[in-house]
Amino acid sequence: MATTEVRIFDSPKDTYKTLAKEIYQLTLNSNQPRFDIVLSGGNSPANLFSRIAKKYSDVISWDRIHFWWGDERCVPPESENSNYKMANDLLLSRISIPKENIHRIKGENVPEEEAIRYANEIETNLNYRGENPVFDLVILGLGEDGHTASIFPDQLELFEEEKICAVSQHPITGQKRITLTGRVLNNSSRVFFLVIGGNKAQRISEIMNDDEAAKLLPAYYISPNTGILIWFIDEAAGSKIS
């Protein structure tokens, strides 16, 4: 079972600031030769990436850090919709990190083929705990519909999926995505959820209060098997927690 902690901050700025510092401390205190981090897509991590680049670009040993992605839209890397592009613009291009340490999902490839290729890259690079690869840290966001990574409410079976990566589909736009599956996310050593804004308050309330409605939300099922789960949320997102 996961060790779960919920941290609520007065403002988005305080949330980003504390999370960035937490990531820095993790990398500083780790004696591992490498540290594998899964980055989130969506809008919330933009300010987090900027904060890390501004505050910690010269003090983190980037040659030890490997970046991965929890999901990606099936678009080219130069697309404004690319999760990789946002991370590259705000973080990767501003730090001295070896190119081979950046493991992007190639959204321009055939989705089903890329899911297999990315899974193979993960298998080749990561240690295993049990039958699943182990990431040192996974950063996740929360959609207004309760989705996380690209596991949507109508695709909860991806928590039972045996593959490392799968192709999912946005329920409204029909856009294809490539996502890590639930079993991989839940095998991580640490999961940090970053949730900002009052538009997420209802979903946060359902999850935190263990409401029946929460059982329809993918984010509800994120619970690292032997790891740590910490929610970093601002006051607006936490405003409806009982």
C-alpha cells in the first residue's frame, strides 16, 4: 500500500516552489548512479518546469537524471500540443543534460508501433521490481474529468493492462495518445500529483473523501504498491475537501 500525503498550499506559486524544491532534494539525497523521472503533460507543469530551470539548473547533476514521459499526444515534437515540446521549451533546453538522457515518446510515429518501441526502451533502461519497471519519480497531473497520464474514465481497463505502454483515445476529440499503463505508474517509488485551480476542486474532493463517484476516476486508482504518493495542491483545488 502507498504511503499517502496531501499538502495544500496558499497559492499556485507556493505549490510550484515547494514541488521544485522537493524534486531537487530527492536528486541531491539519492546515491543512485541514475535517477529516472517521468514528466507530466497538460498545462499544470509548465510553471514547475520553468521554476526548476530558473532555480536549479546549475545545482542538479543532470548527467544522472533521465527524463521520460507519462503520456504523449500523437503529434510531431514541434507541435504546440506536444508534451515533449513544452518540457523542452521550458526546461530541457535550459539545462545541461546529455541528449541520451531524454527519452521522449515519438508522437509522430504510428501509435501502436511507438507504444511497443517505447516499452522496449523502458525495459532496456530501467530496473525491475517484480514484473514491472521502476521509475524513481512519476509526476502526474489531474484532468477535470479525473484522468491522469492519458488514462481516461472510459479506459479504466488500462490499470489491468499487462503492457508497459498502450494507445488510448481522448473521449471527446478522438485524438490518439500513448500512455504508460496503470501497473507501471503504480510500481513507481514515488508519485507526485500536481493539481492547480478551482476547476479541479470537485474531482479532488471526490478522491480525498473516498466518494463513490471517485471510483469512476482514473486518478483514484493511482496508489504505488510499495512507494510514496504525495499530492501537491493549491488552496483552490483543495477548497471542497471535507
